[in-house]
Amino acid sequence: MLSVVGIGPGALDLMTERARARISRADVVMGNERYIELIKGIIPASAEVVIGKMGTEVERAKKAVELGQHKDVVLVSGGDAGIYGMAGLALEVAADSDVKLEIVPGITAASASAALLGAPIANDFAVVSLSDLLVPWSEIERKLEGLAKMDIAVVVYNPKSKNRTVQLEKAHGIFMRFRDRKTIVGIVRNAEREGCEIEITTLEGLPAFYHCIDMSTTIIIGCSGTKNLGARMVTRRGYERKYDYETGNENADDIAMAGYVEAGNRIWERSKAIVADIVSKYSGSLSKHEQRVAERVVFANADPSFLDLLVFNHHPVETGIQCIKDGKAIITDIEMVKAGISKRYREKVMCFVNAPKSMEIAKKEGLTRTAAGIRLAKEEGLIQGNVVIIGNAPSACQEICALVEDGIKPALAVATPVGFVNAAETKERILSMGVPCIAIRGSRGGTPSAVAIINAIIEIAHQ
């Protein structure tokens, strides 16, 4: 019996029960080193393990078919065995054999990556591999051009390797010719594995992430129906055209879109009115501009208790407004904070967490990548006199505090790192340092609060 088994993205709890069952009873388990390593914890001690190298897939498939005629053999494949996996090759090799063969499906990289990003393939989508080891690049290029012209999401597998460095750039150029440069793009590296990294950017912003893209990366290029909703990538299916989200009633086809927009505006205005009323009753000590910022924080978190945690020190809102008017740079600790900042000021926003030099600093100094990113920003002369927003990482906030002690002071600090380790302490520390600062006290906060604060300031500055 030969079972060609898709083991999913790598997390054992995302492997199907059938896949586990086939592996647990196997006499022989075959696969490349990376996949064997991912499932070694569930391979029976009695099973023979045959590890193959890249480029030996045909030999491995032939051996699996041969052994499968008298043993229970499992040939493992990452993700789903039938999607860029070993299933097709095994069936080709076994065509003239009498071996009993089954294909066990698994969660593919497209599904795993999409779930981490939100719901970017909720509507029609296509999958394409940029590997030209088996398929001529001219053929891949024709496919890419056709897909770029179609208004559907596109999942890109095998975007880049050590020996294939130009294919991604060429693919990007094709999509830039046919799609809006602001099209939402999701990047997932090591989906559901150790070292998982998730980024949401735009088509024009994709080249900034080339350095961290490899064979373990899946890229999802959205379509016109793909939006960034609450830092999640969502491709709409069309419900918004058919239904009024507030009432749940079905709209007539000819007024569907207008009804959706009207319903959204009604919800938005009602929510703003509720929040404004809450803040006005609470915040007698806040200035008019501080109230605006407080409203955005409460709105972003749907939680009035944040009013008890929000602190303004040394006229930070007025300072922030002037910084925006003067075109000062904004430095963020993570890409998610950067992605949430208003488009009207996005070109002034920088984040160094994924910069190769930040990774070098982190390894050399024993820092987190977020702290290393702040240190790199300091080396680039971008902390002094600019705006720094720490929305997630207490270690980045600690780094800012250390820089302030050394005399390197941002014009404005927004500190909302979240967590139970050092988050509360570092925020209290920066509040005591004489720098214009807006912070969320305690263990709460996070990206939504940081983005709400700076976007409120940007909005006021542009009025």
C-alpha cells in the first residue's frame, strides 16, 4: 500500500486525522529532509525513514512504488500532495504497476497563508508557481500576464530561492503593468511553522520585502475587491452588494451598492456620536484636540475603559500636529503599525524591523528584532526630532528609553506596547522622561491604539 500524504503547512495540529493514521501505521516513511523533520514526532519508532534530497523526486517516487507493493509506505509531501506535490509524479510512475495507491489531502500553503492574512481568497483566485526548474519561464510569464489582466486574487508559490532571484522581480513588473499599484498584497513566510512572519503591503510596496522572501514564502496578490480591513486582508464575495449589513435585509440589485455605502455611513456616524458622548462626559481635563485622540482610541477598541489608561504628557498632541505639518518622519516598531497609518502620510513612515542590518544587530547584541530596528533607526539619524510609535513591542520601548537617557530624543513618542512582561514598566518609564508622549498605561494597548492615536493627529493636522 502506498499513501501519498499531504502533511499540511507544518504545524502538527493542522494535519488531518487520516494523514496521522497513515503515518502511524507505516512501515516506511519517505520524504525530503525538511518534511521529515516536521513530522518526526509522530513517525513510529519501528518505521524505516528514507530521506531524499531536492532533485531526486523521480527516484524517490519509483522507490516508493516498488516498496508499496509489499509494505505500508507513506510518501510525504508538504501542504497538499496534489498541489505542487508528489501525488502527480507518484501516479505517473505507478501507471503500469499493480500497487494500491491513495492520495491523502492536506492543507496547502494557499489556505494556511490566507487564514493568517485574513480571507484574501474568499472569492475566485488562481495559484501560480514562479519556479522554472520544470516549466519554461516563457510559459510562466504568459500565465502571469493572463492572470494579471484578470480581476481575481493570485497566490504565488516558490517566489524566490538562492539561485532564482529575478523571477519575482519580473512577475512584479507584469502585475504593475496591469493592476493598480495600491492593490493589497499579503506576504507569509514559514506559514504555521517556527519563525512565521506575516506582512500586508501594496503592490508598489512589495519590493521592500524582497530581502525576506524565499522558497518558504507565499505571496497573495489581491484584486479590486481586496481590502485591508482592520489590518486583515479580505477579498469581498459580493455580500456587500446584496445585503444591508445593519438590518440584514436583502437590497434590490439596482440600489445594492448605494445601500451598502449608506448603511456603512450610518453605522460609522452613530458609533462616532456614541463615542463622542462618552468622552465628553468623562474628559473634562482634556483639551479639544486630546478629546479627539481619546475618541479615536475608544472607537478603535470599542472600550471606554481605555479613557482610564490614556495619558498625555507635555502637550504631545500639539507637538504631533506640528510634526505632521513640518513633514517629520514617523518610525514604527512593527510593519502592522506602519500599514495602519493614514495613506496621506504613509510616505513619511518607516519601519526597520525586517531590515537585514536589524537582523544582524539583533543577533550580535542579543536584542529582539523590534529593538534592533529602533537602534538601526537611531544609527540612520531618524530618532532625534522625529515621531516614534511603539505599538506592540515593550523591548522597542525600552530601547527608546535608553536612547532618551543618552540624549537622543524624539519630538513625540506614542507608547502603547501590549503584554504582561515589561509593557507597563516601560510605558511608565518613558512617561517620566520629559518627552512629549501619549501612552496607554498598564498591560493593555497594542497596534489599534497606536494607529488610532497617530491617525487622529494626522487628521487634525490636515484640517
